[in-house]
Amino acid sequence: MLKRVREEGDDGISHRSRGKVSNRRVPMKIKEKALKLFKEKYYDFGPTFASEKLLDVHAIKVSKETLRLWLNKENIPYEKRTGRKHRQWREKSIGTTSCCFLKADIFTLLRIGHFYFALTNLLNDIDIALNQAYIRGRIW
């Protein structure tokens, strides 16, 4: 490389493949056909589903990213994913954490003692009540 810089100057630093067409480039004929089919048949699809349909139905193998880049370059609109609706923020409840600890302590004590099997129904009822309170936002 040093030899090339001495012989060619600043141009010796640049890569020899610079400015040449890539060997992996999709031919223009296929690109035009894929864009035409997208405009006619798959205009309401996103790039991922459209590229799958182009492969399955028309045997045109184009990656979703390549198709997306082509669509953006040609200013062709396509379906984009809509984001999830953000849940509304709410302030934490104060003084309700003791219920969670109470639930854990009851389970621990009953497992140690001999009352485990006799009080399973009671524990299930307590568990259901605590879960419902958690869902309603009364405890966290």
C-alpha cells in the first residue's frame, strides 16, 4: 500500500473496487419487475410480506431490506407497523407493599407447620384476593 501511495499519490489509498458495480447487485430487469408487481398487486403489504410473496408466487428472490430500500428510493409508500399504545402512567400507591410480604410469610409459615393441607383452600382464597388487588392497582 505504501508503494501505491508513492506511485499514485492520494488515489493509492482508495480501494480498487471503489466505483465499480457490486457482484451481488440485483439486475435492473428484476428490480423493475419487482417494483411493478409491488405497485400493482402488493401495494398494501409491507416489505417483509411483499418479498415473501414475490418469492412464492413470482420466483423473484429479493430480501426485505433490499425491497424496502428500493421503495424508499422510488418514494413508493408501503404499510408500516404501528407501535403499541403506551399505557397511562400512574403514581405508585404508598403503604401497600405489606400485602405481598404477608402473602409470602403465610405460605412460609404454613409449609413449615402441619397445617399446609388443611388450609390450602384458605391460601387459594387469599391468593386470589391478593392477585385481584394487584390487578386493580391497589398493591404492587
